[in-house]
Amino acid sequence: MNHLQQEIRRRRTFAIISHPDAGKTTLTEKLLVLGGAIRTAGAVKSRKAEKFATSDWMELEKKRGISVTSSVMQFEYAGYKINILDTPGHQDFSEDTYRTLMAVDSVVMIIDAAKGVEPQTIKLFKVCRDRGIPIFTFINKLDRQGKEPLELFEEIEDVLGIETYPINYPIGMGQSFRGVYDRVEHKIEWYNDKRERQVQQLGEVEELGDILKKTVDDYTLRQLEENLLLLDEAGSTFDFESVESGKQTPVFFGSAISSFGIPTFLEHYLKMAPDPQPRQSSGGLVSPDDDGFSGFIFKIQANMNPSHRDRIAFLRICSGRFEKGMTVYLDRTGKQLKLAQPQQFFADSRELIDEAYPGDIVGLYDTGFYQIGDTVCDSRDTFNFGALPQFAPEHFAKVRAKNAMKQKHFLKGVSQLAQEGAIQVYKTPFEETILGVVGTLQFDVFVYRMQAEYGVDLDIEHMPHQVAKWIAKREDAEALRRNSNNLVVTDYKDRPVIIFENDFSLRWFQQKHPDVELRDSSHNM
């Protein structure tokens, strides 16, 4: 193996997805403590405890006490280089959250043992499943009373449609929680209040009952033995190919707040999870160990420091070696660019770097060159990884400039913010501007930035609509436009979109027009 292949082999790039309050911040933090990236838990603040250490993040974030800045964190553990991409929580849930999932090779899904599968998890999971990427499940908060493990497996399989394979299994729960039994390596990991890791290797599975008799009550032991037997006889068999294609999820149990089960989870994850994978491009399959450098922009973060207005473009490296100061070509324009001040991130601090490899995420200063989905290559003979899909918004509003004299600035601002991916913009046949967003916070950010950056005050009229679908065939769109009951608009790339008030009106439409093909995203259109 050459040096490039060795570096690729030790990379793992993943995102953590969960419903708010399932324990995402805590798990992230404990992984970083394990990797020595932070010394004490509490250094990665959840939104509630945010301290504003930097002066240049946008005012709106400070007022709201939210954060869209801690996007990428990198640390080393057991010889691996691990990149965690953050998917923001509920108040700052936006299309960025979905796009982040385009830049990872696997996903860790956290489920609260008491609440099971929750709505936001379902939305994010669907995006992962459509991409066919491996999903690892961590069932959290075992030190509290929650649903029975078998009930949780059934819920994951029924609601998400993915097969489960528990790698370990809890011994008790809540007050009676004693630890987990590792079904793969036949060992017990004991839970204790001192947060010390205590692992006991078993010679035979039969030993389990003899050892546990001394520490758990008869009911807990009997249930555990019955459930383990049931899983062995009637449960799924572990299938590595199914895991790789996102059809089976390995399941782990633990308690992030008390650091229990996290080293075990991380060690199994690192062995099972894929290193950076080849990606399809307009020029064919691009392998990470190709000599030519390539990558794509999946997120643009505007810090809105009023004195510099710096924007950072987040680049996922797909192939070759990245070097500071290297010259690349932007596929969309053919222009040559020099990557002068590349950065890597840790929470809200950044470090300049000299080199990076496939799987790594690099921040590039952006003076307006980049758009979301752009591909950069180190050869003049460029190619692209295709546009990142747009995801169906759930909130809509009509906007216009309060002052008609500012119309030119209004159109410029709307166009630039649409390119940046901050919002989705639609036009009605009467040239009205409709905004579509995944999370309502995006409206506030849009209003704030139009005022701060373009000097335009807005009138915003919220609409009752909740569902948008792309119309696959243009001729269908033309026919539907003739009926004034249908709100048919076009997106910023002039693709037809139909907007419904709710799921009921969507279903009614589909019954009346069974031949019209509607899509959830603009992928492959």
C-alpha cells in the first residue's frame, strides 16, 4: 500500500443523527474525550449553555442562543482518523442538515431507549437509506427506565424498514441496569457509578448465567437468557454486505451521559464502518486512491463578520492528496483557483492545515466563487459529482421588498442566498417570489441577512402550504397549470414544482392524477 492508500484506510467520516434531546451532543463530546481531542466533558456546549467566545458569528445566533458553527470535528483514536459531521438540532434544523449526509460514508443513529424512533430521526434516516449508506444504531439512556429491547428492535424494523442486529444486549434497565453482554466477543461490560471500564471475558456463553446470578435478580436473568436465546434462534444473522448497503443496522446499547458503552461502540464501529468509498461522477467512477485530487462543496457557512463578511465553503475530499496552496479548477466555470488558506475545524476553533486526504473535510475561504454542489479537481480536464439534491421544504412564505426602489438589490440577494443554499426560491407564473424552507429558522436568517447584507427590508407573508413535490415531466406541469386550483411554480433551475397545503390534499391530487409522477427531491432531474 502506498502512503495515500494508508491514509485512506484509516479515515472514517460519519454524521450523528437523532431527534432533539436523544443525546447527540453528549455522545459527540464523549467520543472527543476518548480521542483526547478535549480533556473534559462540557467543552462541546449544547445550545442551552452556549458561551459566545468568538465575536464574528452572526448576531442572530447570539440572540437565539443557537449554533450552526460546530460543523466538523476531527480526532484520532487507535490509529484511525475520525471526522464527525454535526447535524444541527431542532431549532436550527435546515436543508444543511440533509446535505451534510451527502458528505459522509456512514451514519450513527441515536435512539432514546424511552422514546424509541422519533419524527426527526425518520426524516434523516430516509435520506441515508436513499443513499444506501451504512447506519449504526446507538440506543441511549439505558440507565433510565425505557422500552424493552425487543420492542425497540421491532419499532426500528417496522418504522424505518431496516433489519437490526444487536451487537450487545443490556443486562437490566434503569435501576436494575448492570451492563451489557457483547454477543460477538462473548464478554460482559459492567456498568458502575465510578465510570471505570470493567470488561469480563467469558469462555463459553453458558458461563453468563453463572456469573450474573451473583449480581442480578432472578427475573432480570431469566428475561435476559430467554431474549438472547430468541435472538439467536429467530433474530437476524449478521450480514456484513447488508450492513454495507444500509439494509441491516448493528445495534449497540449504552449511556452517553455516564460514558458507558462508548469505547465498545467506537471499537466495533471502526472495524465495521467503511473507509472513504468511490463516488460516481460525470467522468465515471472516482476512486479515493486515484492520484488526481477532487472534492465537492456540500455546505457554505456565512459568518457575517460585518468587517470581513467571510464565508467558508466546506469541501469533502473524494480523491487524491490535498495540499495547501494547490491550484484547482472549478468544474462549473472552468476557472482556476488557488486554495491558499485551508482550515480544519474543531467545534468553533479552526486550524490552518498543510495537507488532507479523502474523507477529510476542509474549509476554504469563499469570496463568492463557490456554490453548493460545486466540484473542484486538480486537472483542467474537469468532471463533477452531480448537483446535490434539493429536499422538499415544509414551510412556505411569499416575500417582497418593502421599498419597490430596492427591487434590484432584492433580486440580487434572493439569487445569491438561493445559490448558497440558505433557502429555496420559487417563482409563480405572476413572478411572485415564494421561499421554501425545511426549518422555520431559515426564514429568520433570510430576513436578517437580506437586511444586513443587501439593505433590503422585507414583507413576508406566511402560507398555509406544507408539502412540495417536483413534477417529473414538464408536459404534466403545463397541463396542471391550466387549473387554477393547483399551485404550480418553478424552482431556481426552472424545474416545475407543485405545492400542497397538507398530506390530505396531496393524496387527493394523486387519486385524481394517478399518471402524474411526483418526486420528493430534485435528485436526478
